[in-house]
Amino acid sequence: MSDTGERGDAGALKILTVCSHNRTRSVMTMAMLQRNLDERLGSGAAIVRSLGFGPEDIPSIPDAVDAMRRRGLDTSGHRSRKVTKDNIEPADLVLTSERDHVVKIAAISPDAYRRSMTMPEFLALAEANEPLPGESLRDWVMGLTEHRTARDYINGDVAEIFDPTGSAPRAFEKSVVGMETMCEQATRLIAAVVDPAPVRNRFDFD
């Protein structure tokens, strides 16, 4: 799975995953989240891309490629891409691995800051804040961070995704399993905004 191409569906949800070098965490979360959303919402309903802050056009690390291959996902064609103002601002939701990534995004695009969270941060906020009926993903996401100030964010305790690069095989796989669980949870929460369950009244019968 490569994120170098662009789909032409202007109505699709636009989601970005971000890590330090766009070679490990963001690549794996991109691949797993894209498959989950395709299965839940239908192919083309959401576009998941990944970015980082390191050099461009470098492949994923072999451990990440192997971990995805074990899950039936091919990330061998991925090449790293760097966060820019132009590629971050169209996103409805930006899921980073670390708080520092959110801070860097804010410096590049203050507008994107409100839509950027670490993956664990997003999961915690999303679980506690149900979307309003008819609310778009972008508006719901911005509501999650409405009261987040830059000072509190920098000095606060923000959950992050551990970087397994260089870890022993068993430790690496354990980290991937954790990311896999997060992607499943994120899929459920995003789908609840886009495709909410129908509301049944007391006179509805099977």
C-alpha cells in the first residue's frame, strides 16, 4: 500500500497519520486504518495518507513492512513524505504519534492545530464526546480540541504511541498490536460520525 497517489473523490474523508520520519508508526497506522475504514464505510469513503518530518522518498523500515505483511497489507511501495502547509491543511483529522508532532504541525499551520491530536489523545476525547446529529467529521474533531490551549498542551500530560523502531521482534510486534487496537477503536469512532446507527423509536418492530 502506497500513499503517493491521490484519489479523485472530493467528498471523501481526509485523514492523515503522522510520525517522526514517516517510515514506521504513521505507515502502519495508515495501512490499518485505511483497510478498516474501507471495510466499515466502503472503498473510497475515506482517504488515509501518512506524513512525517524527516527526509523524503525513503522506504518504510523492514520490520514495519513485515508486520503489515503478516496482516495482509503491502506497504513495500511506501516512500516517506514531509508535512507541509499544503498537504496538512485539507485534512479533516490528523492523528500523530507524539505531542511534539502536534506542536510542529501548529507551527506549520495554526489552522491544522485544532484538527491534530496524538492517536491516544483523539481516542480519549472522542470516547467522551459524541457527535451531534448531522455534524461533519471536521466540525466534530475541531470541537474535541475547542478548549485546548497551547500552553496547557505543551506542559500537560499527553498520551503518545511508543516508537518501536529498533526493538526486538517480540517487543516490536507487541507495539504493533497496540496500534492495531487503536486503529480499530478509531475506525469505530469515525464511523459513528459518518454513518451513525439509525435511531429506533418505541413503535418500531422487526
